[in-house]
Amino acid sequence: MFEPKVKYKRVDNQVHGEVKEIKLIGEDQEHEKEKHYFVFWHNHNNESRSTRVSHKELFDWFKIDQAEFDKKFVKASDLDEKLAG
């Protein structure tokens, strides 16, 4: 059976453990001056975690590229529609 290769990412010491997989990146609309996001992810022990980060922190801490961001990002309006529907 094929198992995907695990891609660990070391992040800032404020983030608990190494990141195994980012599940979702969501828009945080409470900050108007700068882009902020909620990140939901699993750590190396398969524990669910979340954190709120700025745009710069997201790319610096989680070591993601634009392609991964585009794949995992969900706008708040899209999320509201999914939850309502």
C-alpha cells in the first residue's frame, strides 16, 4: 500500500511541535490593516492544532509556498456559504 511521504516543517517556538500537514488556512477578518489567517494543522503526533498568524508569519513559520497556500486557503465568505448550505 502506498503511503504519502510525510513533510515535516519546523515552525516558530510559539507553534507546538512540527507541522505534519496543514489542513486549512482561513481568513481572519478581525484585522483590517494587515492580512491575518487562522491555520488548522496536524503536528508530528497527529494532534490537531490551530494558530492565528500574520501573512509574513504564515510563510516564515510554516515554510509553505504560494502553491500550497492557494490549495489550502478558504475565504471567510466561502466558508460561511459551505456551513450554511
